[in-house]
Amino acid sequence: MRMLALALLILASGIAAAAPPNFIFILSDDVAQGDLGCYGQELIQTPRLDELAAQGTRYLQGYCGTTVCAPSRASFMTGLHAGHCPIRGNFEVPPEGQLPLPAETVTLGEVAKSAGYATGVFGKWGMGFFDTTGSPLKQGFDRFFGYNCQRHAHSYFPTYLYADDQPVALPGNNGRNVGETYAQDLIQEDMIHWLKANGKKPFFLFYAITLPHGRHEIDDFGIYKDKPWTDTQKAYAAQVTRVDSDVGELVDTLRELGVDRNTLIVFSGDNGSSFAPDSEIGKLFKQTRNGLRGFKRGMYEGALRQAALAWWPGTVPAGRVAEGPWAFWDLMPTFVEFSGVTPPEGYRTDGHSLVSFLEGGEAPDREYFYWELHESRNFGRAARWGDWKAVMPGLGKPIEIYDLAKDSGESKNLASERTDLVERAGAIFKESHERDPNWLLDGRSEEQVRVNNEAWKIKRQRDKEGWVPPGAISIEEMRKRR
Ligand SMILES: [Ca+2]
């Protein structure tokens, strides 16, 4: 009897000692499926990402939140599709930042925090400046380093970055195209420093890498310097390869810490390629080699389907190529399931847990996927149920219907012969869109457009002046304080 009690005690303590799994979501800004070797790229080198694919699973139908930066990451962060999410477009706010996440929104940062995870976000935030409810430091994160504002993140040689909400001056940078400190170097350094300090605790790391988003600026063309390409093409390729080597360093650090078998990495892009197939970058790198139609800001598959890899040695099957569809808003319930946490009050999600899919099973059954995107002068929507896809490509445009099973390139609009499916799409659009005065169905108000323009005007003025926020500290001082 005593032996049994002892055995149970050992068993119980053994279970308690197994640390909850860590979660790393790496979001590369504007990277396309076709940029990665494992998706067929032939000119740009991505050996470390290809290795993640070989050691993990590569998804052919991983969908983003929607097809520009802020709402796509907000969908991941809230577990909501764009019809329910409080951020449904890039909504610029002066002087710095974007429309903030409301205080009551339950974020993945908060869910992880409530489960006792260390939480860090590095790179680009875009969901609210520090003096708003959307600050990363008020939405569950212990550490922030990088660009709070998306407009600021257009420069790779900015005059400043933020360590938490503390500005750090980068002397020698002009905020436009040249300088001494390449922002990604400092962001990567801070991320690795944080990981080494927190890697033995359970942790959630959101690594929002700004590369290869425009502008195409890099400190070193590296292996591409002698290629017979334009400087923009060389810079783009070098940016993608820098994402690859920085992800490689992250993976090496997990191995050094001995936590690689207890860490799920999901790597993805936040929206499809930014380039048309006939553009300077598109025509050289042929990012649309997957045959999908459309790119960033659109509602066709080329805009919505991302490069998507999952890696968790011993749990996610190695070398699997998975067809089943999933979307960013599934990652919240996935985390909730594998961490075993009871989510805080106010938690809701449109997603489905991907745990069994990640482990080698089938993609979850669901009624449909839904997307919307609010732009300054436009508004698009899409839905997918089974293999049917509905697209409303712009304000006032009729709904188009495609059969993805036979026509993944969305070339044959079936709307006129399948009015029943047009009707079904209309019903999905209606029930999926929650009314929100920030996101009107008939486009932005004059006042919203004015605020957006004002925000850009301030950004351009600050760039011209080489503006640095008052109270900025030096890089050396930042390193001392962390
Ligand atoms: Ca983006």
C-alpha cells in the first residue's frame, strides 16, 4: 500500500515537473509562399526554413487573418476572424501608431500570461501606441522591442526604436535609407537575449519580423551582391535570406537551451506577396509559382494563403506536407488546448484547435472561413466553405464564386450559373460581420480618411527632420538596463 502511494506520488510529481510547451509564432512581414525554397523558390536561399519544413510540417492552405499587416496580426492575437476582430484594416493614428486594441479584448499575450508564461513581442506591433489600450505592455506582454508603429517600420535604418516603451536613439541613421545600425540586427539581438533569459520558463514569443516588407533596404547584399539583378531585387533576396538565418539562430538557441522538444514554432507570412507577377520583384522571383491568383490587399488565394510551417520535434511529424486548410484565428484555441490553460473572462474565439492536425491528424471540420479588409477607399470580403470560395473583390462589386477543388487559380467565376452559392455567400457575409463604427460597410468616412492622411503627414515630416522622441537613451544604456 505504501509502495503504491509512493509510486503515485512519483508519477504525480513527474507529471507536474513536465513543463507546459512553449509557443513561438514567427510572422515575416509580406513574405510570399513562393519566396521559400521549400515552396519551390530557386533563386533565393532559405536553407534554415527549408530545414524546418523537412523536420516539421509544411502547409499548403494556411490562411492569414486578412491581407494587410495590422488586421492580420490582430486576428492571430485575438483568435477572431476579421468580421469580429476590433482591427479590420490598417487604420493610421497621429502622431504615431494604429487604431488600438480595446482594453477588454482578450489577447493571446494575456491568455499566456494568465497561464504563467513569460511573454515577449519583438519586431513590429501595429495594434496601438504605448499611451493607448492597445499597447503591447497592456495586452499581456512583459517585453517589447522594435517598432510600435507600422509607418515607422517602413525604415530599416530608423532614428529610434523602442525597448518596452523607452525610446532608444540610433545615431548615424537618417530614417530613410542609410545608417550605421540595421534595425533587424538590434531586434534580433534583443529577442535572443530575452529568449536566453526566459527560455527555461514556459514562454510565448511573438516574433514579428519586419523583413522583407518594403522598403527594400539592407546593410549587406551578402551572397547576392554579384548577381546580375537590380539593387531592389538583390535587397529583397537578401532580406528573405536574413529572415532565414535569423530564424536559424533562434532554433539553434532553443537547442542550446535544451527546450527544442518542448517548443512549437509556427512560421508564417502576414499576407501574400506584395508584388504583381509582372513587377520588378515578381517577374524575377516568380512568387506565384503555386498558380494562385492575386496578391496583398486582394481577396483571392494568392493574398490569403501563406507560407506556413510548424516545427515541434517529436510532436509535429517530420516531412509532412499538409493540404488541410486552417487560419490565424485557430492559433488562439490551439494554444489554449496545448497549454491546458483556462482562458480569462471575456475570452471568445472563431477558431478551432489545431492540436490533432499538428500532431498528424486531419484539419478540423468547420462551417466556413471568413475575411474582410477595410482600406482607405475600398472594402473587400471573402468566404470559403468546403471547396467553394466566394470573393467580393471591392466596394459595390458583385460576389464571385470559384470551385477551389478544380480551379485553385480562381479563373472561372461560377456566379451566374450557381446563384444558390451566391445566396449562401451573402448569408455568410451577413452573419459574419459584426457592426463596428470603426469599420463601416460602405467604406471609410471623410473624417477617418482625414485622420489617416494626417498620420502619414506627421510621419513624413518626422523622417525629413530625423526626429527622435524626447528622453531617448543610447543603445549602450538600453543594453545595461535589460
Ligand atoms: Ca504585411
